[in-house]
Amino acid sequence: MMSKQPFELIYDPEVAQHLKAIDRKHHSLIRRTIEEQLCYELEVETRNRKPLLRPSAFGTAWEIRFGPNNRFRVFYRTDPSIHEVHILAIGVKVGNRLFIGGEEFEL
């Protein structure tokens, strides 16, 4: 059986700033989840991975949600032709508000 080629993860330079606004104790969970969820079949909709109905400020097409109370959000877009996934934003959802890099974003 032939194994599928994993997608290459490419992080937007601003993602480092987004992570600075999140407690360090969650960074390994975020990294591990991104690697598990976004290397294979990243355009398959699941309970916690969904296409966005409206384009966001980052121009993303998908989001994954995870962590305690599903409060973390990773926004990304894919380029299947060259096997890449671009991580564009990492945020925290508090109630019905989304914070990315410490700034509130419209949902």
C-alpha cells in the first residue's frame, strides 16, 4: 500500500505574533494539532474542521477548532496542486468573540 504524501505546512509570518498573545502552555497543543489535522485530508469536513461560509479578513477557506472548550481556531487555505497548506491565523474564541494576536476580529 502506498502512503499519501503529507502536505507541507507553511506559516504566515504574522502567526508568530498571534502565538505571542496565547499562553505558552498551549503552544505545544496548537503545534501538535496543526501537524495532526493539516498534513493529510485537510479538505475533508469533520466536526471540528469546516470550510468557512464567508471569506475572512485573511482570505482563508477553512478553519479547525480544538483545545479546551474548542476555544482555539486555526485559519488556513490549501493549494492541493503543489501539496501546501498555508496557516494564516491562529486565534482564541471567547464566548462569541474571536481574538487573533490580541485583537478582536469580526466573525
